[in-house]
Amino acid sequence: MTELFATNLDRSKYQTLEQWYLDRGLVYPPKTSATPPKHNSSMPTASAALSPRWLVLYAGTLNSEEASLLEKMVGAIGLRKSDFTAIDLAASESAKMLKDLQSDSAISHIKCGLVFGDPALKLLTSGAQIAMATMRGVWFTADLLPGVPLIPTWHPQDLIDNPSLKRATWADLLDAQNRHK
């Protein structure tokens, strides 16, 4: 079953979560497979070493434009590729990655998680009907990542589609930088 978006921005463009996924060339609901999805970015991913200080969390494969923007965004707050691990929460290997973080106690070294986009937020909040417009910039923790402070902000595609969201996203990134550097 598809979920209705709660924000005015998303409601005007996407009536359902399924439409949001389809617009990005994704399958809804996200399917799991034995083969990991292609990732067009050079960001550290779920197969990277489990010693990040920060997590970059999103849902669905990023296209090259989205990946480039995401890399620039985390770079702008001074994060090098060795400082973070990017996790596609919709990918089949993400559950194993999160479990490995918890079992290896590597989670205790993570300073912060940046949550990009409504689908990632919904996956972290167990599908709760919490709109990104409501949660954006509000710190929270999730059962999947106990003790890790998480801050949700807009997905790179949202910024490409609506550049007026960049200011709020930059404020979220600066908040994360200032609180967890």
C-alpha cells in the first residue's frame, strides 16, 4: 500500500510514495535481492570498513547527479570519505551493515547520522507517518542505531527539484557539524 506525503511540496508533485520512487527510477516497494544495487558514487558504502565517525543514510540508488551533490554537501561540512560510511537503507545489505555496526561496538564511535530524504526517514522510524517537513532538522534516535544522534534533511533530488530547500538543508548540515565535530 502506498503512503500519502504530508508536505505541500511533495503533495503537489507526488501523491504517493510509489510515485516518488518511480520518478527516481526505483522499484516500489523497495525490493531486496541477492545482488547489491549499482551505486554511482565513490562514497564509502556498506562494504566499507566499519569504523566511521559519521553515517550518511539514504534510501534507493543515487543517480550520478544526486551522488555528486551528496558528496559536495558532506564535503562542505569538512567530512572526508574516510570520516563517514554511506548506507542505502533500501539495499538488501543494509540490514547486515547495521547489525555489524551494533555487534562490533563500532556504533559507539559514531558521532552523528545524516538522514537524507523522506523514504530513509520512514525506514528509520519503522514506517511512522512522520513527514520530512515536520522532522527536518529535529534530532532523534532510532532503534536500528541505538545511541546515534540522527538529523533528517532533504534528499539531494529534492534539492535539485526545489533549490529553495537548500538553505534549510545547509542549516541542518551546519547544525550537525557544530554539534558533532
